[in-house]
Amino acid sequence: MSFYENHCLPHLINCACGLKAFRKQRQLVVPQARGRVLEVGFGSGLNLPFYDTDKVEFVWGLEPSAGMRRRARDNVRKSPLEVRWLDLPSEEIPLEDDSVDTVLLTYTLCTIPDWRSALAEMRRVLKPGGELVFSEHGRAPDASVRKWQDRLNPYWRRAFGGCNLNRPIPALIENSGFDIQSQDSAYILSLKLAGFNYWGVAY
């Protein structure tokens, strides 16, 4: 792993994902998590303040980046929740079948290289009746914005650790066998090419 990926990129991602608009989305979706939670792409722990501690038993924090785990130390230390680290990629979740009550996915699906395998793994570990709670940026509904998303995506992906601007988030989730029960979408940033957000719950 390069110096940029290990030291610079975690700081850049932490700043970008900590923007006010994204914090508001986290505040909206994270309290829906319950029981044993698998947070895929735990990052620097930006979701920790928004968990309902009366509903959550503990959190498995899946984060393969050592740099991001270092960034998370203070947030984990301050949180009353127990965090159990998983440092493998989301394509290889080291948990048993039907062992998770909630999979939480916030601003992560855009970066996972093999999203098909990752979502299949999330579905495998999710208990019957469990929920996939998500908030993700992705492909915009306006043709003029999509044009720029597609044009800039190769450069954006290299600069931001594999983040894709143009993934059709609901389609990825549904094509992986999940049934989306509720969903909303809107532009949440003035920078529209990175600001179209999908959020909801799937089973």
C-alpha cells in the first residue's frame, strides 16, 4: 500500500465523508440499526455517535484499511458501544451464516471493487428478517449530470480510493437478491455529480 493510500487518503475520505450533508444522512439512517450490527466500510467511525445504544448489542466494524482503523481509534474509544474489528475486505466477511441482525452500509458501496460478491456475503450473514440499512451516493437521474459522472469517474476513482460516482445503487442491491422495502433519493450536495443520494431499507 502506498504512502498516499495509507496516510493521505484516510484523512481525505474522513473529511469528505464528514461533511454536514452526509452527517445528516447518517443521523437519519443509523438509528434504524438493531441487534448485532455489521457495519461494512466502518472507516473512521463516523456513524458511532448516531447508533441507538438501547437497540444495538455490538458492532462488527469491517474495515480493511489500516489507515482508516487508525483514524477510528478516538471515535471507538469515546463510544459506549463495543466494536469488534474485521479487517478483511467486504468480499470475504468472516462471519457465520445468519449471524447479523442489521447490515449498515453508508458511503461504501461506491468503492467496493467486487460489489456482487460483497452484497452476496452481506446477504449470507444477514439473519432471516434482518435488514440492510443503506445510505449511498450514486448515479444521478439527470442526463446532464450523468454525462459528467461518466466522464470524470476514472479520474475521481483514482483520486478517492476507488470511489465511483455513477453506480446505480438500488439496482445493485436488488440484483443481489435483496428486496428494497423503503427508499428515498435526492441531491444532498451542491456538487451534483457526487451529491445524488439513495437511502432506505432492504430485506
